[in-house]
Amino acid sequence: MTGEPDQKGSTQNWMWVYLTDEYSGSPQMAFFDYERTRAGYHPVKFLDGCYHGYLTCDGYQAYHGLDASITVTGCFTHARRRFDAALTALKKDFTKEQLKETVAYQAMARIGILYKIEELIRNKTPEERYEERQKQSRPVVDALFEWLHSMEDSVDRSSLIGDAILYTLNQEAYLRRYLEDGHVSIDNNSAERAIKNFAVGRRNWLFARSIRGADASAVVYSITETALLNGLKPYVYLTYVLDQLRQMGPFPKPEELDRLLPWSEDLPDGFRTKNQE
């Protein structure tokens, strides 16, 4: 950030992203929120009093200060990454066959089974996903954590594999919660995909020169990512919306604006990407 009072040009600021999950049953949307810090009161301020339900996130402790009406669920991708980091560090000294005997490889294989199950039940109803998770996923999850607990006291806590095991065990209660409801995802990958587009763009522009510029960027990304989540071509959609707003005048009616939302069935044909048409 440059041009912001009381901050150096090299100061890091944060873009938070909130996203409705594809399993939630609600219209899919993404909301980018520019903040000066990564402090825990930002999600509290944003979510408390206006959202009740599940929040799927990584292990950042800030999310655990939310209202009791919000149930935090964990992300298996974040756990898997730690085991992947441990496995990558071993590759230069181990053969492929030796790697298959490591804790890191076996942990990733077990988590991989959970993802294979999710792939197979993706298009089922929430009720069907719940039932399949009880039959197929729960035994795998139970076995995974029983196995990890068996190494908890003997693992080198300063090692990469120690970090992976202890992180996963620390998140156990949250990682298990996707089993409780078919509306909940196994990870927060959809939010990470949304923020990735912002991160790619950031490499090009490097800085926001003002708070207004950062806030404007958050609005633009909120609209474009929501359009993408709903299978729309962002440029075509934005062009149409701006033209419609111009025609509506300064005081459009709420029902007129509703027809412009990315999930509206009143949008013209041809706005969808090929895989959504």
C-alpha cells in the first residue's frame, strides 16, 4: 500500500475473502474485504450478527473468536499440504519405493481416499452426501486420527512431519465436522481459488496507491469472482450491468436490481461459459 496515511510504502495490508460454498444451498457469491491488518476482529466484525452456520477455514486462531452461532469447520487441504511439504523434503534422499513407506506418503494416501469419496458423491443431495460420508468417509477419518495419535508422543516436534502430525491433530475437531452435514465441504479450496486470481493480478500492479483504490479493487473482484462462480463471462456480464444501470437512472427499484444479480434467471442467454450452458 502506498499513499495511505501513517504507513510506509512497503507496508503489507490484507484482502480477506468470504465465499458461499457450492454445497450451501445459497446463491454462490464472493466478497473481498480490504483491511489494514490480519487481526481476528475483522471476521468477527464482518460475520457476527449477520451470519449463522458453518465457516470452513484454515487453522488460523482468529476464526475461533466468532459468535457461538457460527460453527468452524476445518480444511483437509491445509493438513495435506504439511504432509506434502514433509514428503518433498525427503525426495532427494529416498527412492520412490522408500517414500511409499514414509508417514508423510501414507498420510497423503489416506487423505486422498477422502477426496476420492468426495469426488464420487459431489453431485448427490446433501442428505445423500451425509449418508455416504457416514458409510465411507467416517471409518477412514477415524482410522487416520487413531494412527496419528499413536505417533503423537514420539514424533520430533521440530521436524516437518512433526509439524504436519501435530497441526492435523490440533485441528481434529474441526476437520471432522464436514462429516456432520452434507452441506459442508471437506476444504475451503473454492475460497482459495477466488483469492488466487487477486494474487496473480497483484504481481502485476504490486501496490494500491490509496485506501479508496484498495476498496475499489475489492468491489471489482467481488463482482467478477461472483460472476465466475455463477458460470458467467465477467466482461460480458459487467458490460450488460453497467448499461442497464445507466438506463435505470439514479434511483432503480430493488426488483430491477435483483434481475441483474449474477444468479438471476432473467439474465440474457449467452452470458454463461461453455461448461455452464
